[in-house]
Amino acid sequence: MVLYTSPFPNSFLSVLHSFSWGLIFPCYWLADRLVASFVPTTYEKRQRADDPCYFHALCIIITTPIYLALLVASLPFALIGFLLWCPLQSARRPYIYSRLEDKNHANGATLLTEWKAAGNGKSFCFGSANVCLLPDSLARFNNVFNTQARAKEIGRRIRNGASRPQIKIYIDSPTNTSISAASFSSLVSPQGADSANRTVNAGIKRTTSMEYKGDNSGSNNSEDSREEKGGAGEPNEGEENTCIVRINGEDNGHMSDTETDAVNSQAHASGPAEPSLEGDAELSKTPNHKQKEGDSGSLDSYSASRESLVKVRVGDGTVDQSTVNNKLLYKASIMKKTSVRKKKHTDEAFDHEISAFFPANLDFLCLQEVFDKRAAEKLKEQLHHYFEYIVYDVGVYSCHGCCSFKFVNSGLLFASRYPVMDAAYHCYPNGRGTDSLASKGALFLKVQVGSTPQDQRIVGYISCTHLQAIAGDTTVRCEQLDMLQDWLSEFRKSTSSSSTANPEELVAFDVICGDLNFDNCSSEDKLEQQHSLFTHYKDPCRIGPGEDKPWAIGTLLDPEGLYDEEVCTPDNLQKVLESEEGRKGYLVYPTSKNHSSSQKGRKASLKGNGRRIDYMLYTEEGLYLEWKVEVEEFCFITQLAGLTDHLPVAMRLMVSTGEDDP
């Protein structure tokens, strides 16, 4: 299958489309600014409350007539452009595939060789987030604004979080398991991972991420770092930017004050990373650009979060790797400041947490509501510092491909560190209300993640979707879930080049990510909760229909509280969501017909920890029979605090080949 690198099959149509959009854009921009000026966010309302001169009100009085006059003047040109733009959409391709052109930073081909080196398997990390990048006037109805600046900041935070190095901590003591982590990358898997139900009792391997200021290249696979990694401790082959710290059982794994001070002095000798001035002008327009000391989510913060274990850059040549490997870079007093993340449910097979960071070494990213084209370009530019392959501007426009007129695309965006082999998009034809104006649908992708010694391709399937959002449209969402399964089955059949007798490809994983717009606890969502999708795909956060696991929390934030001081930074939001009372104050909770309309009353009486509408599902069906897929960790991420009204989620899967098993 040919991947489309441009929206139109030839340059003539592209030029004609650019001309038509150039006629439409002034009218579109003026209308957007005019509406936006009358829809303030809570952040802006607080600022205006402190303005005794009513300066903003005066600005609106002056600019509104100007906007209206210019809008009327631009309407004839917009009409001509619209008449040209509409028929062109019949020739438009359903997505744009972008590959990083700078070969100095491209590492997709290198990653494919890691599977052979991994021996008995490899882990893959998936992320998903609804980023609410609508035109500014529409985004304000969700209490977020300045879409262009937010897009750039979201991209910077994601790639800086994902490009951080890792520390792997091996605890030999069977009693000391209270190691705190700075991010999602705390992977708990005891020795002897062949057990079906693993418990944390001995020999814990936990991977934590250091605070790291990602550079503009975003490449964490340089030759220097690979050489340094090769000589450090006993790292697993194929894992990059990894520092090994071994803790023995003596003195409960703690160091003396003298040892700690000595190691910390070496760590700080490397100095902070150089600040990135990129996008500072845009950042000043966002409400949470002034990060407090210790805010781990800040792009330009030099201080580690309250859960950071180390403050050091690996690979800069200033820290003796063997010293880091043999000593723990914090003492007991620091551990009191961290949130001790012991497993509360010992029967759980994987670790889980609320993290202030995106996971280190994030492999795949699925985003929803990237509707604004200019914002999509800014986001893509930032993500390309880390992800080599991106599929964006996904969807159809006008009446092409769907039964109703579509003004905006699907809002889906996919980014990958591994090469994309095939891609396909389908539009849901049954959208209703305002959702019918967007070409919501499903994006299906096939990626190559490695090859066997026999040169068989190892591939994976990823689906990204966004379902009907209007409350009460349960039938519509169930129909869309039916179509999602059918389209995915067709995509796998059409892109498979293997047969049972002669397998040319081995399927390692099949994952579905997206905003499904229903939760597993609301009484109004019972039909979706019992859908057949959940018999074929597993939800790591779910016990069964109507019941989530105790540690799972909602992913839909209360828009009214986005800019409260308690939650406006990643660290603050993380602290709040770790407590039940905090979640009740800042998460949207499931609805029920049997309770009063007071949200506060519902939160106090209903079970669950908020509306979890962003899902990550995986299946063991249709994979290579001799391989086993397990969840290593699941994470709720707060790094986009103040930038969107959803919590991103991340999941790491381990694909075990069993080649080294006895």
C-alpha cells in the first residue's frame, strides 16, 4: 500500500486548493476572533476581575465593529473560495504521511535491529491523549484557549518527556520495595516473569525516568550514548539511554550521608541543561507558563519533581557511569518527600501510577481532537524532534466519503518511532448533531517493529479512533464500535502478506487507542460497557462491565478548575489526583439517573474515581501463537496540565518470545 505524503495527487490541485483556502481564511479567522472575544475562559475572567479600568471591555467595544466590518468585506472572497474548495475535496487523500527528512536524527531503521538483540522479547510503549486543538472560539467552550500556542507547547512537553533517559533500579532486598519513580517508566516485574499472576515480593526490577531537558534534536540514539550504554552494568540489549542502579540488601538499600553527598556532588557537577528559548513568546500567552520550582512538567525547569530519584544527564560524559551504577543517588530523608508507590493490590500483574511525565522511550502516540490545521502543523513540527513518522490531517472534507457535509477533519494524529507500512482511514457515517460536522472515524496503521534472524518481518497493528461525543447517543456509539471491529478485521486481512504455511510476517501486538466518550461506571453507558469489543480486547483498567479496578481514575477533567493553582501544573495535578478528595474536586464523575443533578452530590455517592473515557485496549487474538503479550505498566499522565481537559494515558506492553525459557 502506498502511503500518501501529500493531500492531493498532483501539484496543480495542491496549488488550486491553497488558492481557494487563501480566499476563505480571512473570513474564517475574523469569525473565529470575533466569537472568541465573547467567550472568556475562567483564567481570563480572573485576570479581568483584577482590572479596575475595564481595559478588556474597552478593547471589545473598539474591536468588535472592526471585526464585523472586515468580516462582511471578506465574505464575497470567502464564497468564491468555498465554491472552489468544495469540489477539490473529492480528490483529496484521507491523510498526510510525514517522515523526518533529517537523516542525522532518523533512527527508525536502527530500532528494527533491536528485536534481534532483545533475545527473549521486547517492550513497546503506547500513549494516547485528547488535546482539544479546535479553532480558538470553539476550544473556549471547553475552557481552553490560544490553540496555536497550546499546540506548540503540547508537542514540546510530549517530546521532552519521551526523550528523557531512563534509570533501571534493581532491588536485591526482598523487603525494600518502596522505590519511588519520577514517571510512568517504573516498570515492576519480578524475576521469573513466566508466572501468570505476578506479585511484588522479591527481586523487583523498576525502571524510573530521570528529569531530562530534551534537546532540539530529540534523538536519544546517538552513537556516543549507545557506546556508553554498552559498557554500563548489565542493561538489556536494545534499550536506549538507560542507566543501571543496583541496590543490595545491606542497610535496606540506603547509603550513608557521606556516600550520598559524594555522589550528589558528582551528579550536580554536570550542571543543568541549556534552556530552550524556542516558543517563549507563545508560552507567555498560555495560563500555566510560569512553572513553580520543582515542577517536573515544566520544559525549562532545572529542578526535579518531588518524585525524581536523580538529577543528572546520562551520556554527557561528565558523570562516571560506574559510580551511578553502584550507588543510590538519594538518601532516606529524600524518600519521605516522595510518594511511596507500593502496590496496594498484590494480585495485580503490572504496575500502575499517576505520573507527572510522559513515559521515557515512548514508541507510539495517538492523539485526538487535532482539528485545527495550523495547530496540527505546529504540533507535528515539535513531535518530529522525537518521532520519525507522523500521520496527520486525517479525514475527509465536504461531502466526500460521508453522507453529511464535513467542515473539519477527524482530529486524529499518529506518531511513531517505528516505520509505518500501511495506513487506512474510515469515516463513521452515523454521526449526529454537532459531531456530524467533523469527519470522526478510525485510523488503522500497520508498523514494522523488527525482524527475526530468518528475516521475517515483525509487525504490529494500532488503531486510533474518536467516537460520538453527545451524551445519550449510546446506540450511535455501539454502531461505531461495530464498524471499528469490522474495519480493523478488513484492514488486517488486506495488509497481511502471510499464510499459515509460509508466515512472512509475525504479528507482535494489536492495540486500540482513543477517546470512546463513554465510561465503565455510568449507568447511562451500560450498552457500551457490554459491547463485544471487550470480549476480544482487554482493558487493563477494567474488572468487568460497570466496574473499574480500584486504582483506575477518570480521564475527563472538570473544565471549570483547569486554572486553579492546585492543579495548573503537572506536579500539582499529580498530587491532587493521588487523593480521593482531590479527584472529587477536579474530575468529572459518572452520571446516574437515580441521583440529583448536583455534581457534588453525585461525586460523593457514586462509585469509581471519575469518568474514564480515554481507553487503551490490547488483544492476544490474531498474534503469533508462540508469543505472549503482557501489560508491564499503565499510567495516567498530568504533564499536559492546563493545556487540555483530558488526562493522557500510557501503556507498556511486553512481547515475550519465550526463546530463552527453559
